[in-house]
Amino acid sequence: MKEWEITDQEIKLTEKLLLPEGAHFSEDAKNVLRCWHSTDVAACPGSGKTTVLLAKLKLLADRMPFANGAGICVLSHTNVAVDEIKKRLSSYADKLLRYPNYIGTIQSFIDKFVTMPYLRNIAGQRVQAVDDFTYAQYVVNQMQKHRKYNSLNFMIETKLKTSTQFKTKIEYVQRLYIGNDGALYMEKQKRALAGSDKESTKRYKEILDNLLKKEGIIRYKDAYAYAKAAVDDLSETYTDLFSARFKYIFIDEYQDCDEIQRQAMDAIFNSTRCTVMKIGDSDQAIYNSSQDRTPDWIPQVGFLPIMTSNRYSQEIADVICNLKKDKTNIITSVGKTGIKPVLLVFDTESIGKVIGGYISVLEKKELFDENGIYKVIGAVKKESLAGLKVGDYWSEFDASAKKQEEYNYWILLDGIIVNLLEGKLYKAEGIVRKLLCRIFHYTEITNSESGKEFSVVTIKKFLDSEYKDEYHQWISELSKVRPIDRKTIDCLMRQRINELFKMNGLESDDVFKKLPNYFLDGDVIVDQDKKIEKNVFIDPLRGRRIKFDTVHGVKGETHDATLYLETEQNGASDLSRILPYYGIGKVKASNLYDYSRKLAYIGMSRPKKLLCVAMKGETYEKGEKVFVGDWEIIDLRT
């Protein structure tokens, strides 16, 4: 790999292109810009790592083409890199977004270059679909036809007898999958149903292999097992091709990679023959840690830190530093602002004062911007769970509310198109169900069994019972339609949706005429109508729109002000579990302690100007000495 010399003048020109007027890259960031060997990059919240990555790409684009036609590979969990290149590096977009470069999601890359070629080799055909229902139906039919599957059939029948969740074999089988250890599992259960060496597991694998080879159909969960097998079987010759094709590889949000994705990256890219930069923050690894499956990513020795944040004040940085596993100091470009984090202490009788207390603090600190982002977040929202939840602070909070992108037809349609282009019919089908849920909502059609609105799960059951053959034909058409563009897919979707309504006597005319304008608006990214927008509290004083959300929902966001709510799970509160990281008590041997630490670290690092935390009186009294000095205390109990 060539060690490019990056001059001060080049950095100044890059700053002018990517940073606000008068802003400069930190020394940490400059060290990353000047580095051209394989290394890990550990970036704190608000460090501008996306901007640093864009700067690296700009510097590389200035030096293209590379020797031997090599290119750049940029991988993340979303297509944010593509969007940012188009938006902020528009003059370089044509060069960066074409061959020999590859910029896309990690999963798409693995599917395209590893899993699907592997499956074509062992199955002798393209994978036609990833379909849970077809898969389950096939498994059940095979168990009924052939005696050699008796052990598997007996195990399922035994489990089904004691199950309160499932009524049929097909329902039960849809939740089975092969884990990374080769054992047979049921979704959402940590203990294996049968080990990798058991007869029932071997027979289950046999059925899956036959289904793939004969029908070209697999299940989403089992696709991961095939991905692991593909990674394990990668030949040195095959991986040599990647090292020749891509000389500079950047993997963003590396802490969120699952075990198979990490194995694939290590197997595909030889870090001694090409430059591989893994960028992330292990303290924000909340997707794997909650399931206690994948060990946290630990940056390799000699990693490059970016511990200068451009988001929040030093007062906030000093508070959240304790939540970093290594306690590394975070320095902020903002410096001290004189606004301390605020602790709102409450009890059962005064919990209703918390939101009002937050608004009062915003007023006192004179924080008001018509376009400002003000949020209230918590770790636990599920109403079915015991203990303190987000909804306990505001009775109108709806834990089942949909995300914003689900309120626009064209955004959902684009999601279908993207997944079809990537060959992911199973994901496209999932979005079709989301779309139907929204249309049923707007036409006031509910689930006749429960009386509630349809979910992507319950609408699947409805389609299988009332519209099974037609729906499968619909999805089959969707997989074959050409060209894959808005006009073509829109035409098919409108036709099939109207047929669905007519077949069930739900509508006699074009159902799209009865849908709200904002849902069908294709010119704007949805500004939801306030009448249907959920989980937004309107501040009576200033009209601030205060959005309620979960910690997972705000990961990657920046707010003007954030209120972090204490919530409870598994018999204890998340904020009581973080006290040991401030020197109060000891960390217990439970994954929940580390998980609570990470959630608090993410949530409390969102605001630019003001951090508020709502804490129960009993939790506050345990760690009172921790908060003296660094926090402004407002006791709502008095």
C-alpha cells in the first residue's frame, strides 16, 4: 500500500470543503487523515467520524486512478456513506460511486460476493426466495412423508404440546434456526433445542439443504448459517482477488457487526496487503450486547483515537467519560458553556412533574429554537414489561408507534426497490406488509380477531388465511418484474392492493383515493400531519415539539436538549446499574450492567446544549455524592 503524504495545504482545502466556516479538524482527526496503514479508529460520540471518512475519500479521489485498476471499498450498516458523498462530495460522486469502487452496506457486500456465490455453487442454482412460510410448509411435509425425520418430528410435537405461543407445527417451525455453533435453536431462546451432534439437528439441516437445492428457497435466519459456512470455506485464491481489487477498505460502525460479519471482513480483506480501517466505538455496541451473543469489538493495539467531540459541552463530556469502559477523557471543541447537566429527582407522586420540569429548565436556560430538536428518551418502552417505562412519564406515549419512514408510501416503495435490486426478496416482502399495515390503518380496518391494528406479524397470518395463493403470486411477480423502478413497482403495487381489497369486500373503488395526501406525497420527506403524529409532546409555553423515543431510536442523532428517563428491567433500574461506574457499589456479574452503561453513554451524549436526567429519589439517594458539583439538582418531590 502506498503511504500518501498529506500536506497541510490539502487538509486546509478539505476543511474548507467539508467543515463550517472557521472550523478545523482536531489533531486526532488529522492523524487519521495522514494514516495509510491498516488500523482501528476509536471515535467518541460527536467526533465527526463520518466527516473524517469523507475527507479520507476526498483525498483518495484526488489520487485516483490507482495502480492496477484497484479501488476503494466503504462498508457500513446503512447507505449513509452514499448519501453523504452525494450531498457533501458531489463533485467527487461520479468518481467514487463507480467501478472499481464499492460503497454499500456490509450485509449487501457479503450477500453479493460471498453468500450467494457459495449457495449457487452448492445448490447449482440462484436462490429464488427467502420465505419463512414456504420453508416451514416444506419442513412439515417432509417430516410427515419420511420416517427418517421421526426424531425431529417427535421433538417438535413434544415442544408444541407445552407451548402457549404456537398452535400448529408450521407456526413453530417458522421460528427454528441453526445457530453459529451448529445447534438447533428457537428464536428468542438462548438454550439450544438440540446440539449440533443430535439426530434431530442433522435431519433438520438435511431438509434445509434439500429445500435449497431443489427449490432455491432458504429462510432468513438460516441464511446466516450459510454465510458462516461460506466464510469458513473461502479459499486463499478467492480472498487474493479482493486484496487486488480493493486497496483501501473502510468499515464504519464496526462495533455493530455481528460475529459472521466480522469473520467475513477478516477473511476477505488481508490487512497486510491492503489498508483496512475499522471505525467505531465499542462503548456504543448495543445491538449485540443486549443478546449476549457477540463479544464486544476491542480496537487492536496501536489504534488511532478521535476523542475530541464537536457536539456537546465539556460539562457533558466530563459526566459521560465515566461511562466509557476505559474512562478515557473526552475533550470538546465547544469547551465549557456554564450549563451543567440537570438532574430531575422524582418519586411516585411527582413523576407527572418530570416533563414540566424539563420544559422549565429549557426556559430557565433560554433554550428555544423553532427548528430545535428536543427529545425525551428511555431504554424501556414495552408496556408488557413490569417496572418503570417511558409511558409512565407521559400517559399519551404509544409504545407501538411506527417510525416516520412508515408514514409515506414512496419511502416504503423505495425500500422495496432497494431490496429487490440487492436480491433480497424477503426484505422487500417485509416492507410490503408494512405498507399494507399503513393502508389498513388509514382505511380503519382492524384485526377481527383482536380488534387491534394489524402488525407485520398479524397481517402475515391474515394474508396466509384469506389471500394465501394470491399473495404468494403477488410476491412472485414482484421478484420477476422488470425494470425495477418506481413506475413499474408502483403500478404493480396499486393493482395488487386494490385486488386485495376487492377480494375481501373491503373496497369497491380505488383504495388509493381514500388515503391521506401526506401519505402519498412523493415530493417531500414526510412532514407528518400533527393529527396522526404520535409521541410528540407540544410544549404549552413555546410550542416546542418534544419527541419521545428510545435510546436505540436516537443512536447517531444530535439534539439541542435531551431528557434521559430512568426505566426498569429485570427487577432493577438502568440508572441504578450505572452507579458503580461512578464509584458507588460494585458492578455485578450481569450483562445488564454493561448494557445499561452503554445505553446511558449513548443517550447522554446526544445533546449539544443541555442534558437532563430524570432519576427516582431512591436511586439519587444511593449515589448523591456522585452528583454534587457536576450536576444541577432539581428536586421535584418538594
